[in-house]
Amino acid sequence: MTQVFLGMPAGGLGNLVETEPFPAAAHRELGNTQMRKNLRHATHTIRDKRLRVVGELPDWEQLRDAGSAIKNSAMFNLEERLLEFEKNFTARGGVVHWARDADEANTIVRDLIRETGSTEVVKVKSMATQEIGLNEYLETQGIEAFETDLAELIVQLGHDKPSHILVPAIHKNRTEVRDIFLKEMPDVDPALTDEPAKLAEAARKHLRAKFLSAKVAISGANFALADTGTLGVVESEGNGRMCLTLPETLITVMGIEKVLPHTDDIEVMMQLLPRSSTGERMNPYTSMWTGVTEDDGPQNVHIVLLDNGRSRVLSDSFGRSALNCIRCSACMNVCPVYERTGGHAYGSTYPGPIGAILSPLMTGIEVEKNNSLPYASSLCGACFDACPVKINIPEILVHLRGEDVDSQRDKHKIPTQMDLLMKGGSWVLGKGKNMKLVEKALPLGRLAAGKNKKIKKLPGIAAGWTQSRDIPAPPAQSFRDWWSAEKESK
Amino acid sequence: MSAKDEILGRIRTALADAPQAPEVPRGYRTSSELDEEALIELLVDRLVDYKAGVDVIEESQIPQLVADKLAGASSVVTPQGLNPQWLSALPGTIARHVDAPGDRRSVAELDAISAVVTSSAVSIAESGTIILDGEPDQGRRAISLVPDHHVCIVPVSTVVQLLPEAMPRLTITRPLTWISGPSATSDIELERVEGVHGPRTLDVLLVRGM
Ligand code: SF4
């Protein structure tokens, strides 16, 4: 994918960009009522679970404060932390690679796989590899990548896109999942029912042989410890353990923002993450490894440290805390906009409130298709309250809206509609006389509204407002006229 | 310029405003007030919630309980450092395999074995988490992963209430596996289903006086 980027540092490439503006995508997704029903059910279930297990901890707020400070301190000393991690990981037999962007990361991974002579790899859920479009790239290079996470498997077999970062197939219900399995799994029992336990078993059978014979695995990482060079993967099903333990070669692709300064930091993160994401006290499995352990697990261990726009996020002093995200998904589960539009409307790998700030921050707001994302919010603040590392998403959304308006102005060199509107607004609201003048035009609005007293379409950029709602026709009389008449009649 | 130099250069430019790293306020709980009985009760409650099997026993009961748990198994693998006494009540009909340095069981062999018995390093009662660290009584990660049934011995002296209490007991650079219940997924309609790729049955023997 080629993009023209303005300004510095380089923006991210890959699956970070909307293929169409959010309002258009959202409009289409809203028509998918099955998906909305599935989403509503799922987000509400997970919300309730989360509240219950969070309520159990008397020190939840102290943990959030610690989590937020840990991430800030990691980001503010990022260069040192990365160098420290590299030193420790290397000392224990691991190999560190650096990738400026998606293309470079993909090439590094391809070359590492080629060195092993393998043409197949197993994968455990990694947002970073989805962001860089690794599977699609490997396919063009003659390498087949098998997703092993149940939800990713559903998405991959269904030739679909993930819609949620934690449960990527959340938009599919059990019957839809069964239908995909029946159609796409060659060895499946044709009498498969839609009971979740039976579906999980079908996935187990389908992937077992792959796990036992795989020579190369690709993973993401939930964190990297700078002080020891340790990597960690948090998961549920055991597919992570399979990928991290059985193959000879393990290649981890990780964003540079995942580094934590100290070993003790995981005592905070591992309390915050599972409770915020699946609403469990702890996820079933967490694996940690430090380079190579002789006689146990992969002996050829690599990590690709990925920038792809992250340093660009870091350069925005208002927006940089978006890098603190630990991908728990709590913000999307509480978001009224996400609940209705679903993850697909956000286009990028990162949906929901965090996606609405992270994607434009990574690519730059000037990337036209992403500039509507910061408006995909009612600024209700639920995401901020839910965020375990206290990212102030609403504040960053407002900041990005400002950036967008500035960038439009720079591009067009003439006042934008937004500028004119705002100027007009201040003229109207600034003086009672002017306001009165405008109110004279009210009957015109009634004319535009027609018989059913609804305005369906506003002109210019105000059209966005009427895309998803009708405006009632203006009243026959303005408040100011009514007030004067009231006074006179007294 | 190498990718590394370029990325580090970008980071330096991005942080030109030199933001000050905050002190990390560690005001969260770091020590437990529970006595041993309350601790056991809490851990049992969490494990049962995850649908693991749990028995609270004395050390002398280990051989019998291990035999009971493995009643349905046809074969079992153990790490070389496991106390052989613990398997002393197993009937001869159950084939025994040992995974030892220089004499490793292959993945295919492990796949044909029905169960594994290991010890454990540290457990956290509040979250129902058992940590294996690859010591000789726990073995390589593969042996506690591939067989479908895991019988895990947890000495009560290795149980703490809180995660921060577990940290000083861990050697972080060892290969660690944190286990909280049998493998599970919530990927279909967020309904938790036990048993996907990891062992589908987890039996925990919580041993007093050890
Ligand atoms: S922004 Fe906060 S709540 Fe949202 S996914 Fe990231 S860490 Fe979780």
C-alpha cells in the first residue's frame, strides 16, 4: 500500500486506514441487524462480567494509577528501554530485528521463514501482524499462515475481517460459526451442532495435527520486560502455548510500545489486563520466555520490533498516551457508538474508541480516509472510565478534531466550510440584533422541511449531521418573538 | 542508516519536549492478611469456578489421590524430578513414561499419552493461578501441554494470596506457564467453554503440611 504522508515522523502502513470514511462505513454496517444483535449481546455480557471482577478488588484505582504511570515512564524513556530489552534478550540467545514499517517487517519475517525451509507457519493472535497484513503478504510469497485462535480461525475460514480486538468473531453467532465450519473444514463431522463446546472441539481436531507438526510459529506479545528481556503472551485456549512451545523456530512481531521497564510491572498489568478484557480474574494461560531455554521450547527465537507509525504517535504530546494501550478492549465494550456500528466500520485493525484515536495518530490525520474517525464518538467518557491505564480518549478525540480542521485548512488554502460555519456562528450568537435577523429566516426552514415537518438533508458539511438523523422543522415562531409577545400581553 | 538507528532517531525527535517520567505510585495491596485456612478456601473457590477439580489433602494421601485421578488413563508421563513415591499406588496397567534430559519424549509420543503429573512453583489464591517454572519436578513445557489431562500438585506452602506476593518467589527468566483452570475459550458468543487445545481436564491436589 502506498500513501503520501505529510510531515514527520513517517506514518504507519498496512491495515491502519479506513477504506472509506467512517460515516459511510457505519451507515452500511448499521443495516446489518444480525451483527448488531450479536454485538449488543456480547458487549453487554462482557461489561457485566468486567464490573463484577473489578468490583472485587479494593485497590482497583491504585492499580490503574500504577498502570498508567508504568506505561508513561516506559514511553518517556523508550529509547533506553528498547536498548535494554535488546541487550537482555540477545544475551539469552534471542535475535532482535528492527522494522521501520509494515513492509520492512513483512520482509524480515518472510526471510526468517525461508531460512527454515518451511512453507507453513502457525500463528497465535497478534494484532501487530494483522496491522501489517502479514498473512496476505506471506500468501503472495508462497507461505501459508494458519491462525490458531478460535476466533481468528472463524474469521480466516469465513474470509472475513475481525470486528473486535479480543473476540474478533464477536459479530458471528453460534449458528453462523457452525455454518462456516461445515463449509470450510475439510475433515469436519457433518452432524456438527451449534453448541459452543462442540464447535470448540471441532477446532481442536482441525488444528491438532498442525500444532504437532509445525516447524515455525509466529506470535505477538502482550509485553516485553526491559530489565530481563522476557516476553509474555496472554491467552485462553492453549493455542498460544502450542505455538510458543512446540515449533523449532519462534518469530514474535511486537510494537515498540509494548516494553515495560521492570519485572515488577507485570504484577500490575496482569491484574489489570484479564479483568478488563475478558472479565476474568485471570486468563487460563500466560506464557513467558526469555530468549532461548536450552532443551525447552523453540531453539531459534526472534523478535521483530515494529515502529510503523508508533514514533509518530509519540511525537504528539497530547496524543502519545494512546501508546499506553494494553489492548484490553474494555473501551469498545462500553462504547455506545461501537455497540451499534461494530468494529468493521472503523476500517483499521484497531476499532472502537482506541482505534478512533490510534489509527489517525499512527497514519497522520491528513490521511483523508481516517480523518472522520475522531468524530465517531459522542464524547460520553465511558471509555476513559473503563480504561485500565487511564487513557483520556475523549480529550484526545477533541484534540484530533482540532488537528483535522487545521489540516483541512492547510490543504485547501481557503477558509473551510467549518471555518465559515464557526465564524457565522460567532456573528449570530455575538449580538442580539444579528440573531434576530437570522430568526427571520425561520419560515424558510419550515418550507424546506415540508409537510412531515422533518429536514432530511442539510447542505454542505452540515449534511453529516443529517446522514444518520432527521431534524425537526424549526418552529413557526422564535423563542425571542414568543418572549416579547408574552411580555406585551402581561 | 540502519532501521534500528532510524527508529531510535525518530523516538529521540518525538520526545524532544523531554517529558518527565513519573514515579510509579505502588499503593496497591502487596501483602496478605489471610490465615492458611482462608487462603486454602479462597484458592479452592477460584479453581472450582474455573471448573478445575480440587482436593485438599495431606502429604500421605498423594499416592492414593494420584491413582484415583488417573483411574481412566492408559498412560502417564512425569518429569524426571517428580517424587517417585507419588506414583507408588498406580496400578501396573497404566503405562509410565518419564521425560528426562537426554531422554526426551517426542511430541508424537506425548500426543499418545493420556495424562501428566507435575508439581508447581507458586500459586496465587485471589486469581486461582498456578505457576509452573520448569524446575525438574515440573519439567519441560511440552509435557504439561500435550497430554489431555493434567494432575498438578500444589503444596500449601507455595500458595500466596496476591500476585505481588508471588513475584519475589519467581525467577522470571525461566520459561513460565501460568495456569488458571483448564484451557477455555469465550470466542463464541462470549460463552466460556472449557477445553480447547490445552489439557481439557485439570485436577489440582492441594497438599497441607508441604
Ligand atoms: S484504550 Fe484502554 S480500555 Fe481501550 S483497549 Fe486500550 S487499554 Fe483497553
